[in-house]
Amino acid sequence: MGPEHPDVATSRNNIANVLFEQGKYDQALAEYRRALAIGEKALGPDHPDVAKSHNNIGEILDAQGKHSEAVQHLSRALLILEAKARRPADLGEVRFALAIALWGENKARTRAVEYARKAREDYAKLPVRKKETGEVDAWLATHRTPTR
């Protein structure tokens, strides 16, 4: 197994996850980007594992306040996953992260709420995802768009 094997991308993602949890965002982002580069080369740009890397990068960029860049990565992740008909949990995770980033971007708040509602629908299909459903419900309760 060489340095551009898909398992290396998975390992880099795992390292980045730990760094992210430790609040070491810049280091985590570098690892996520390395994982993305390896994944795109080894698996192709439309592979679900590549979508996971885009999602991870999007979430960390959003946490850093780089909402527009986060939206780009999260939108790409969603595009890949929707085309591959992935599991509802994967779709819910990306849709909710995209909702949060769009809200932070302060440009498409109606779309943000729509994505959060879709994420809730995704999670509701899975009884084991009650925690995530609750998180989306709490977010929706505090993030409303103006009514006409």
C-alpha cells in the first residue's frame, strides 16, 4: 500500500477528525485536504468517500467562519451523494451542515431552512438517529425565515 492508496485517505480523515475535536482547525483542514486529494486521485472525483472529504472540509471551514468556501465543498458533497443514492444518514449530515453554512453566509437563508428540513426528513427515516433529529429540530426552532 502506497501513500496514494484509499486507505491512506481514510487514515488522514481519521487523524483530521481527532485534530478537529481538539480544536486544531488548521492542522485538521490540512489533513482533510490531503485526504481529498488522495481520494480524488485513487477513487475518482465522484466517489462517496470523496464526498465525505468535501463534507469534512466544509464543516471545518464553516467552523472557521469561512462560510462561502464551506458552501462550495458541502454543495459538492451533496451533489455526489444525491447522484449515488447514498444512505439517509449521509445525506442528512451533509444537508444539515450545508444549512448551517448557508445560514452563516447570510445570503440564502430560505434555502438553508429547506436543507435543514430535508436533513430532518433524512434522519427521521432512521430511528437510531434521534439525537441528530433533535439537533435539527433545535436549529430549526431558532432559525426561521421571515414570512411574507
